[in-house]
Amino acid sequence: MGAVPGGGLLGEQQRLERTIGRIRWGAVALLVLLGPQFPNLSAVAVFGLGVVVAAYNVGVLRASARAASVERHKRVTLAAFAADLAALSVAMLLFSVDPYWTTFFIGSLVITGGAFRFGASGAWSSAVVLSAGYIAISAFRSIAFALPFEPQRMAFHLSVFALTALLMDRVVRDAARIRAEREDLIGQLERRVAEDAAVGEALRVVARGPGRALVPAVLEASRAVFQFDRATVFMTDEVLGEYVVAHRVAPGAAPPTPRMRVGEGLVGAAFATGRPLLVRNVLEHPRYIRRSSDEEARSVILVPLSIGGRQVAALSLSRALPRAFSEVDLRLAQTVGGLIAQVIENERLFAEASEAKVLRDLDQLKDEFLAAVSHDLRTPLTVISGSLELLARQTGEAQPGAQRLISQAERHVQRLQRNVEDLLDLAQLQEARIELEREFLSAGEVLGEVATTHEPITAAKGQSITIQCEDGLPLVLVDRRRMQQVLGNLTQNASRYSPEGSAIELRAERAGDGVRFAVVDEGPGIPATERERVFDKFYRGERARGTTSGTGLGLAIAQTLVGLHGGRIWVEDAARGGARFVVEMPHEPAPVRAVG
């Protein structure tokens, strides 16, 4: 393992060797300056030992500085350690002639250096070597110089060596543990910094706005942290009933994904629990669908994604190594998966908003077109109507065939005029150009005016109009003409869809503090599936298509006008069959003069 000098583990070892080198220089100084002060020692031998120690110290320091890797420096350290043990042993032997022999005390420094260099093994190996040398030299002193052999003193000195080794053993073990904890904390910090950077980049990608390339960009932003080989976003295709690949990031061409029905495979397993799934080896998981018989082991993370309140997508991260992902990766994958779900949700909302805008624009163009066409039709229809009236007076009763044709033409012109009026009303309502002129009226008065106006229309089909109005109803604050238009449209609608000879009822009853109007017919009724749409512009029910005339605007206009009054309108089944259209108007307190 290589490293740059001055940094990392190699730098620490080089700094330690320089410290030990300074201790060697101190030992050389002691030999050269103090050695000759001992009368029993050979000055030449002491000086020579000092020169040898200085020479190999220079060599060790240079070799340590030149080492380009931890392994190379370890070889330099072993050689220096052996040289230190040998030099100390020679010094102990050289000074053994001194009656006050204490050179072995330096052994504690060598044991300490061995511990820092090689850990517990360095401490104990140096203690054993020095202890053996101490015992041998003690025996030599007793034989060669007739100096006393003192077992109790030897036991004390050997105990000092052992205690020093034991102490350094504990120190280096604690230091190794602290170093490991520090490295682990540094690793966690670096990982967290990388995660924050990846999430920050992913957030910047998401902030750029909608676009199909956003999901791959979010995945690319997290690649450096996960170091995945392949990242895939699966979507549920409800039409095919399968999981399909929506997005994929992989170096080169990824192997084809086997077809998976909804609920199958690891994606189905993640959906089943609704929680992220960490698979350390896909080949060992019972839900995994193999691509081939010789497929290699991989580790996978799967995160179900909730989009629009439903789990319809899943993020899959894959590495071609078993047990490559950890719980930390699983936690970060949830964050990235949440961002991807947000991107997909934003794309969906943007598409819906764009579609809604297009529909609004089309609806506006249609309203503008209808308003223009209505204005263009009104003038010629008025001219035609006036011409028919003049022609009828000039023809007289002498030509009954011509009178009949003129009458038919007048009826058709009147129908076209009503249709044009509907279109104009609708255009004005859409542009909010209708202002209500409201006044307090009794419910009976409103129903009476509607019945009087439409009796000729219903009589042509042999239909009758009846009025049922509860007593004591409060006055309603309405625009007289527009309220007659609302109830008139409902009455025309009832007459149009009811059979000949049937009855149409106009009712008014109390609804809390307000008043509820109803138009009841004996027609075929309106299916429940169509009741919300009958108030849409130009909508014609299935039963009415091809059998009745009209623009399909009457109910839409009625609903809009009721809304302007602050009321509401709906349709329900009548008690005797047919339809019952209900208009509910809110209560408005009438002034005293209106009540009187």
C-alpha cells in the first residue's frame, strides 16, 4: 500500500523513526562524552560503538525518508530494530566491567520503541531478547570479573522489563483501538459528506423542473456514493399487468430484464411489504427471477415509490458483488427514491396541467367562436322572421298551401332564434358579463309566471302543468327574468322528454330557511351514471341522442345562473318515475317593506 511521505500510515511511521533517531543521537552523545569518564572502560571501544550507532542511524533515517510504501518502510524498521537490540546488547557487555553496571536501564526505551513500531509483539520480543542478554551478561560478569551474582537484583530488573512490556502492550492496544475508532469516525464522516453532496446535487437536479432526463440525472448524482453497477426504475403497467423499465442507468448495454408480472420477483416482494428491501445475495432470495443458470451473485436494494398516493414504481440498485450494500446504503436509497418519486409525480402533474391548459384554451376558443357565430346569426334571423311575417300578410288566405309553408318556416326560424339566444346567454355567462337584477318575489309568483309562459308549448303535446306551492314560504331574492329562464329551461326539458298527455309538476317547498323549487316529469328518467354530466355544455344523454332536438345548453345555462344566485341544482328520480330537477335557493332576510 503506497502513501505520500508525511501523510497517512507511512507518514506516521516515518515520523516515529525520526523520533527514535533523535534518541539514538542522544545515546551516541552519552557514549562519546560520558564513556571515557568510566576508568574501567576502554575509551577506544566506547568511541567505536558510538561511531557504529551514529553510522547506522544515518543510514536508517535516509532509508526511512526514501521509503515509498508501508511495506518498504517496514523492512527498514525491522533492520533498525535488530540493530538497536544488537547495539544495546554490545553496550551492556561493554559496560559490564563497571561495578555499578546500569546500562540495561536503556532497555526500557528499546522496549517502548519496539511497541510503537510493531505493537505488542515488538514490546514482548524486545523484552525477551534484552532479558536473555541481561542474564547472560550477568553470568559473564560473575565469571570474568568475580563480581557478585545477585538473583534478587536480577529478578527486580527483569520484572522492570516485563512490566514495561506489559504497560506498552496495553498502551499500543488502546492506541490501536482509538485509531480504529478514529478511522471509523472519519470514514463515517466522509460517507456522510459524500451522501450530503449527492443529495444536494440530486436536489439541484430536481429543482431544474420537469423533463425526462431528470430521473437518470438524479441516479447519476448518487452513483459515487452507492457505487452501483446498475440503477433501474420500474413502473407498473396496469394494461399489460407487468413491471416495465421506465429509466435505467448502467455502463454500456445492461442484460435484458426478464418479464415480471405484477406481484412477481423482488419488485413484487418490495411492493408486498411497502418497505425498502436489502438483498445481500439475489441468488439466495426465493423471490428472485434468474436471467440464466450461470448468473453470478449480486446485491440489490429495492425501494417502493409512492406516486400520486399509490405504489406504482420501484427503485432498484444493483452491484455485481454479494453483500456490497449496507443498512446505511438502504437509508440513503430511501432518500434518493423519495426524490425520484417527487420527480415522477411532478412530471405527472405537469402533464395534467398542460393538458388542462390546452382544454381550457380550446374551451375558450369554442366560447369565442359560439359568441361570434351567435351574433352573426341573430341579424339574418331577425330579417328572415320579419320577411316571413310580411309575406304571410301579403299572401292572405287565398293560398292555403303557401300559408302552410310560411308557418313551417316561422316555426323553424323561432327555434333557431331560441338556439341563438341560448348560445348568446352561454357566451355572456362564460365571460361573466351577466349582472343580476335581484328582487324579493314569492315562490308562487315565480312558478305562476313560468307556467303561464310555457302552457302553449306543453299544450301542443297534450301535456298539463300543475303547481304545488307550500304555504308560508319565505320570499326569494332572485333576478325575475333569469329565474324564469332557469325554471323555464327545466320545464322545456321536461316537456321535450315526457310523452304526450303526461303531467308536469312545478313545486315549491321549504328547505331549512330557504326555498326549494322542483320540476317533475313523467319521462324515462336519467340514469345515475349520467346525472353529473347532464349539466355539461352540449351533453346529450344516451336515451336522448337522435330522438330529440335542442342544443344541449339549457341545463348548462340553468346551472350557471343558479350558481350566480348562490344556489345549487341537481337531478334525482321522481316518485312516479321520470326525473325531478331541484333548484335550492338560499335564504335572504327580506326588508320589512318587502314582507308587507
